[in-house]
Amino acid sequence: MSRTLLAARAGLGRTTVHEALRPDGNVPSAETVAALAAALGLPQAHRRELLELRRTAADPGAAPETGPGRLIRTWDPHTLEVHPAGTSAGSPRTQPGYVRRAHDEVLADAVHAARNGLSQMLVLVGSSSTGKTRACWEAVQPLSDDGWGLWHPVDPTRSDAALAGIGRAGPRTVVWLNEAQHYLGDPKTGEHVAAALHTLLSDPNRAPVLVLGTLWPEYADRYAALPDPDGTDPHSRVRELLTHRTLTVPDTFPSAALAAAATLAGAGDALLADALTRAAAHGRLAQELAGAPELLRRYEHGTPRTRALLKAAMDARRLGVGLHQPQDFLVTAGTGYLDDHEWEELPDDWGEAALADTTRRVHGRLAPLRRIDPQRARRPLGWPVPGARAGLPGTAGAAPWFRLADYLEQHGRAVRWRLCPPSSFWWAAYSHLDSPDDLDRLAEAAENRYGLDWAAQLRERAACLRRGETPTAAREGHQGNAPQQAGRTAPPDADDEALLPALVRLQAQTASWKGAEILYRQAVDAGYSASLSELARLREQHGDLQGAEALVRRAADAAHGTVVAKLARLGEQGGDAKDSGALYRQVAEDGYAAALAELSRAATQGPTPADAFARRAVDAGYHAALTETGRLRELHGDTDGARSLYGEVAATGDTAALAELARLDEQDGTRTAVDGLTRPGRSRTGEEALFRPCAVP
């Protein structure tokens, strides 16, 4: 090749080429060496050797290059702020397989130019967690193979570190400016950093360098905006630096990229497979990968009030409630997920504060709970906002609705499937959900967990809503902020007799006996003297026999048979068996089944219980008396007799007796008794099996 032809291919003058090739000529510039090496098609390693030789020849006393940074291969991508996608507790942070998109090709061209000796700069612009930093990391891997270094200025501050080190950055260095607004947007140093980067990129003696950065769109727009004619120009150097050096990263993956991701998932990439279950429809694959770990952290390490709302939302979704859940439902249900100490520590506005916590966004613009308007898509433009139906989003004064993050919904199904929601959950569903289909699904879930009373009430409410009627317990007086009062659940109105059973069931299952006692006292004040018996039961369970007896004697003045029987039981525990027997007989003569059952138990002497009293109790509708008698027979060694009684009661649909049969079968290593009672068609309703596997914690 003649020198004339070489000069033409390199884009250089013949004199420049002649001087570069003279043994006694001046040391050529880095640009000249790079251009000649490219024209000759020299290997990359040879080109690097020539550039290093040129640098040392130009300054024979120069020390070997010791610029900032270290070899690319020594960096952990997470240290460079690539979002981790792995969520397994205690396992190393992992990354899924990489799926290339259009911007990756532009990045690859810039890296190729840098490998050929030309300094380059690109800033990727995109929303949070769209894959900008990961794209930069994947792009520099070829440079890692060539021995390039990488410098990530962060200490003491990003802008201070950049200003202090840019002047020392030398050839074959990647300058890593993730979240470039921290370097370029500082009001004091941003313009200085931009000027220093311009000098670095323009200096042939320090080429090649590659400057990579990321920005959110709002920052890129701010730096690109022209100033007012009479105003200041705070970002002039930044705007000049970024001109023709930005690259847009889209929020979504196109169909071809999603197909490539599916191929990787099919080959065993579990992270991509999991994310695709949520992102296949909307294409925001990177956001799902980046946001999932932070969503999980917010759930697992959140405050008790935050976790309470998220648990309620998770349970609602896994048990059949639709995507959109009203605020009143979440707050009411959430109360049962708090223990007594957590409840007592809450402020009055805890529900609003908890919702504010759960709606704060994480990476990828995801949030544990997202406020939504399910009616928005169905309202024509200019259509007036409806106001007749209370509780709908958009209604004046209505409480908002929320949607649980898809990832947390999946997580809830995986980790909470064995758990039964607290009673506040069922109460909230009865009071605040107005979709008959949702209520029917919850009724089935309640029945599967032996919440037969709740199942009946939820089905009744669903039927009322289908008929266009308003169920009694959902009246205006039982909504709003009532669950935030002491005791967590609104007390019934004095004339609302249909509500008392629901209240009793709710408190009988609550984990907070102090809250239950408050509500029972409210019920007593409203005229429900029968609640004194339940209040006494709570006192008895917690060892306060004296307080329990006082409450029961107060109720006994009203000649309430069940209460008198309870008084007899307390007397028996206190050692006064004679007085207790008299009280039992007094109440039994009035036909109270519970007292008959107590007489059956009290009359037991030896292996044969007083079956006559027990069967009188059964005739009065108290089937549990035979179950208690069966337990006493077991206690005295008569297992066959106990099994016979359990089977007799279980055939009527009593799940407690069925559970006793299952226990005996387990002890014997058989399933004979249970299988006989749970075969298809053996049902109280004719529609559902009597017994289903349940998972109550």
C-alpha cells in the first residue's frame, strides 16, 4: 500500500502520514495513530500497544498510567447499581438472562468505536427500572475482555468525586455515571463536571475513553430546555455535552423481545419465567424484575399497620375478591391482623397513614397497593361523575379503591395458603363489599374453613344485593370509620337483633380478648344481657373466676337459663358441687339444652356417663352434648363407645364430632369412619361435601 493510498484510507494528509512513519520524526498524535491503525486493519491488541507506545514516547519520563477505577472484570454489577432481580431470602443476588432491544445495538456501536480508539459518550434516558443500567453493564463486557478499567465516582459525593478524578482518567477507561443527574444537575458543580467531561472526550492523548450514564426523562428534558431570553442558563454546558449523546430506552419490551425472554424462561430461567407471568400482557418486564425484590422487602419489613393492610389485601385476592378493593374494606379487615400491643400503639388516623405507606412507589414505579378508579375506562369523555352509588371511586366524598401489586398477590397465594383470615376480614367483607360474585366466592372460602355462620351471612348479603335490597348490617351506621373505634368493630344498634349473632361470632374468634370485652360491654349497654355470659366466658378463660361469677350472677337475675348453667359450672370449679347440681337441675327443668349437657357431664361416675341427660340435651337441639359425652368415655378408656357417639353426632353435620373421628382414625391408622361420612352426596345442603380439608393455623 502506498503512503498516498494509506493517507486517503485514514483520512489524513500525506505529510502527516510521512511524519508518522519517519524513524526520526515527531511523535504522532493519538488520533493519527488510531486512524492509521484502523486503515491498516490492525488487531485490537496491536492498536492498544501502539497507543501506549505513543504515550510513553511523547513523555519518556511519564510513569505507567494509574488513572482512577479498576478492571471491569473485578466489579459486581450490583455495586454499579444494577437492580437485583433475585428475591430468595439468604441466597446470592442474581440476574436473569439478558434480552436485547433496539437501544442495545446503538450501545454496541459506541463500544465498537471505543475499541477502535475513539472516545465516546452515551446517556441512556428512560423511566425508573426500564433496564438502562443493566444495558450499560452488558454493553461493556467486550471491553472487559480487552482489559479495560471502569471508574464509578461516588466518594465523598458523586459530583465531588467526578471533579477530583476526571482529570486523571486515562485511555481504555469506562466512566460510569449512573443516575447522571447527581453529577450534572448539582447547582454548584454540575456545569464544572460537564466541562471536565467535554475536555476528557476531546483530549486525544487520553483516548479512548467511554462515558456511560443514565437519566430519567424529566432530568433530560430539564437540561435540554432553552433558557428564557432574559433569564439565566443554569445548564448550558450540560446541554452542550448531551447534544446527540442521549439514547431513549422504552418502558416496554416489544413482542419479539418478549418471545426471546420466553425462550430463555423455557430453557430454565426461573426469574424470567416468574416475571413473564405478570408482564406478558403489558410488556413491562424490566420493571417487574427490578420491583419485585423491593415489593417483598416493603411487605416483610413494613410496619405492623402496613403489613396488616397487605395481608388483608392478599387474603382477599386469594379467596376470590376482585382486583379492586375499597378502602373501608381494607382498613376494617386489617384490624384483625394486629395484636393487642400493635393495636394500642396506633394513632386514630392509622388507616390513612398505612395506605399512604403502601401506595409509595418502589423501583419500576410499582407500589404494594395502587390507588385506582375502576369506573374510569367506562366513563365517556365529559360524562358527569356519578354520585348516587356510595363507595364508588369518583363519587364525591367516597373512599378510594386500591389494587394489590401482582407480585404480592402471587407471593400471598404462595405463603398464606394455609392461613385462615381473622374474623375482622369476614366482617369487613360483609359490611363493605358489594359484588355478589365476590361475596359468593368468599362464602365458599368461609365454608371450607368451617366458618359456616359467616358463609351463610355472606350468601344472604349476596342474595340481597342481587335483589336490589340493602342488607341490615351494611346500613350507613355501620360504615365509615367505625372500625377505628376502641375494640376495632362497630357495636350494633340497640334495635338490630339480627346483628348480634355476627358480633358474637366475630369476638369469639378474635385474637384480642381485651377488644372483645370492650365490645361485649357495648352490647350489654345496648340491652343485650345475653352478652354478659360471653363476657363471663372471657373472664373465665383468662383465670378471673371471681369476676366471671360476678358477671354471671348479674345475668342470672334476668333468669337467663344459659347464664344460670354457667353459674353452676363456676360453682363446681370453686368446689361447691352440691349447689352446682341444684342449679343445673333448676335450669334443665326449664328445657335449657346446655344445662342438660352439664348435668350429663356432672353425673358421670366411672366409665359410663349419664347418657339420659345427654340425650335430653340432643332432643333439645344441643348435639354437642353427645360429643362431650364421647370425650368422657374416651377419658375412661371406652374408645369404641366414644367412636359410636362421635359418628352419631357427625352424621348430623357437626364438624367438631367429625374432627374427633378423624383424630381416632389417625391414631388407628385408618380412615374408615371419616370416609364413610365424607363420601360424595353426604351433605347437609345437597351441594357441598360435609367435610373438606382445611388449613386453620
